Amino acid sequence: MIHNMMLANEPFESIYNGTKTAEYRLYDEKRKKISVGDTIVFTNRDTGDTVKTAVTYIKVFPSFLELFSALGCEGEPYRHWSAQLLADSMREYYTDEQEQEHGVVAIGIRLVGPELRVIARVKNDFPTKFGLPRQSGLVEEIKGYIEFLPEYRVKEAFRGLDGYSHIWVLWGFSHAERDEWSPTVRPPRLGGNTRMGVFATRSPYRPNSVGMSCLKLESIDHENGVLQVSGMDMCSGTPVYDIKPYLTFTDSKPDAISGFADEKKDYSIKVIIPDEIGKKLPKEKLAGLMGALGDDPRPAYKREEEKEYGFSYAGKEVKFVYKNGVLVVTEIV
């Protein structure tokens, strides 16, 4: 549900700048209609500007004094005021009688941007994220499809796209969502124990769970709104938010520096799939599996010798062990 509230310039700017993360009101009939997860659009009564927020919590108290005693106050310049001073300041807006009649409420809020529309879904041989390459383009043999939802299967939307060899795909980490983001993460290529700032990595545990992949465009089915692509690093069912063409004259930077990632860019391990086991997959599927295993899908922070791991691929269950520096597939069923 969407709710609308008017604010003076100062509190509006505090919300707009992200320093105010709660709003304090009477718990009257209008506020009783608000629930966690709802949207509140605040409007600056002086300028008409608006800002959209999501409700993160609802906390009800008998009085403003009890509210501020329990929670303090978010946003400058009030966060260091005493509970009594904060409660007294609310008299500018509400009387004692109104407070006693309705009680009061603290409404937690979080800034939100424009909603991302899911325009397509990924379809490939990986139903889960375990086993997938950690970057796009590393294993060109992993092919699949981007199938557009009916609303976006419009021929004109793909006009000219067949003139490009590669595309950028913006998608959602639907298999790695968390309520909270982490300012530091442990990149797998650093062994899973060294922490780096999340913005220096491509970890899925970000403030916004959005991924970006550069994929080779193999073909376009204009009639059915389907793109065949290769070099995938997302699993089947992944929501796709946008497609953009890859431009060599601006997107390619051969002299770019890639930080700690440059040190591990050539990482790969030897893979052995015995002939009798490999026959259980078509040749083209086997090539994709070899590439995925060569990227070493084992958890970086806990890589045990001779422990059996497994993941689903192309409708089969692939099992493997790592021993003496070699990854060996033990079963495909």
C-alpha cells in the first residue's frame, strides 16, 4: 500500500539525504493503516519535491516521552537531544489530549529508488548457483536462453540487436538475497578468508542485489522473444531487468587495472571426467561442465581434500572430489 505524507523542508531534507530513518506521528486511524513493507511518499510542502521510502518497522508507545526514551531520535540536529526535549518539541504539532487519545508511533523508513521490472527470465542447465562460473564469459561453452515475458515480446524492441556480438545483462541475485548488506565480503579468489570492501568486489551481498554480465549473443528469436547466449554465470530462473548492447569503442578498456582480481584471473584447476561417466552427457553439455568444474566450484573458505561435492547440471546430478590437485568427477546420475 502507498501512503502520502507532507513534511516541512528540514525534515524532508533529512529523509532525502538518508540521515533520518524514522518518522514520529500520532497513532491515529490514518497511521494504523500503515504496515511494514508499505511505501510512504513524502512531499516537501515548500518545493513539491518527493521522496519514496519503504516502511521497515512500526513501534507504538503511549507517549512521545516513552517513545524517545526507548528509541532516541534519528536525524540531525535532534539525535543528541534529551528524550524530554524531543517530546516537548512535538507539542508544536500535537496536543497532550491528542497524544493521550491515540498514542504515538515510530515508523522506520528506508529510501527506495524506482522499482525494477522483471522483463525476462534465464533458462539454462544450472537450477542452482552452486557450480556456476563466478564471472560471465569465463566458460563460453555454458549456453542458455533469456526468455522475455509476454509484455516485452515485441519485435520492434529487438530491432538492430542482431548487429551486436555481445550484450550486457542486468539481473537479480534471486538465489543469494539477504535482508542486510555487508560492507566487507570474502572474495572466493582470495581463499574466502581475506576481507575486501563490497564495492571492490562483485559479491551478491550488496545494498542492491543486482548483477551484471557480459554475454555473447548467439541468436535472436524475434517471434517468441528469446535470446540465445553463451558465457552465462547466472542460474535458471534468474530475473532479468535490462539488456544493453556491448560497445567495443567505449566498454573495452585494454589498459584498465583490475586490482586484486588481476592476480587470480588465470586461476583454474585440472579436471578429469572418466570416459564412461562422461558418456552420460551430450558432447556439448560435457564441454560446459568441464569449464564450470575447471573454475573450481568448491566453497573457497572450506575446501576439503577427498570430500565429495555435487550439484545439478543439465538434468543430472554431478558428483566430484578434489585430490592431489586434480578435480575428478566420480558420478553423473
